Amino acid sequence: MSTTRDAAPGWLRGLPDALGYPLTSDGRLVTAGVVTVLAYSVLVLSAFPQFTIQLLTRNPADLLYGIAALTRETYLSVGWLGLLLVVTYALLTGIAATHAIALFRRARRTSASTMLGVVPGFLAAGCASCGAGVLGALGFVGAMAALPFEGNLLRLGGILLLLFFLGRTGDPQTCSIT
């Protein structure tokens, strides 16, 4: 008799282990939390780059105000769904960062050749964290408004890709790096 978990694709079977990995130690949880907050801040600040530059050049101490104000602007421009997608994106980036750190440490213990295999994954996690905000940073501020559903489909696509790759990795303590 097969269970639903056995009938799921391989990446879906590893997803619970991948999402639960940061909860296995206090250090991992703190790392995931810090990276999540940083990723959220970068996502929100890069969505409105002109405001961010003006705010931070005037007074860098206004960073928290800027994040709060731009969180409100994000909500006003893309609604609750868009804000939820940005938060989910940041959270998954924190989880992916803990995976990348674990894989990097594990590869460093084994050999330099496997370490070269981990570096692209670490860069991919970083790239995914910038998400749709990179369009604004490159000067395409209106590009998100021109996308269907205010760019929420792009955010959802990034979340699905992160979930897929996290599921493929599973628990980084047990996955094989080759």
C-alpha cells in the first residue's frame, strides 16, 4: 500500500526535510532569520530604487523608516498577495542560504572539486533572493507595472523554482554532493 508521500515526485518528497532544516539548530534558525530579514529589505528597497537612494543619501539612519514606508508602498501597489509573495520569497531565501552554507561546509571537508559544485548553487540562491526587485535596480522601474498581475506571476515563478531546488536538495546533511 503506497502513501501520498510515496506517490509524489522526488523533489516534493524532500521538501519537508528541506523546509525543516533551519529548525534543527539555533544557529541555523538565526542564520535563516537574519538572511530572511536582509533579503526582504533588499527586495523592498530595490523595488523603489530612487526613493531608497534619496533616503539613504540624506540620512542612512532612516533605513528602518524606508523599509516600513516601502512595505506600505508594496502593499498599496501589489496588494496583500504581492506582499505575501515577497515575504515568502525572503523566507525561502533564508532557508536556501542555510542549505548553501551547509553544503559549502560539507564540500570544503571533502575536496575542492565538490566545493566548485556548491558555489553556483550559492550564487543561484542569492540571485533568486533579489527576484523582481532587480528590474528596478537596473532602471526598469515601470517594468513590474507592465507585467501581468503587477509582477506577481514572476514572484510566484521564483518561489516555485526555489521550492523545487530546495526539494531536490532535501536535508543538506544527507544529500550527496557529486
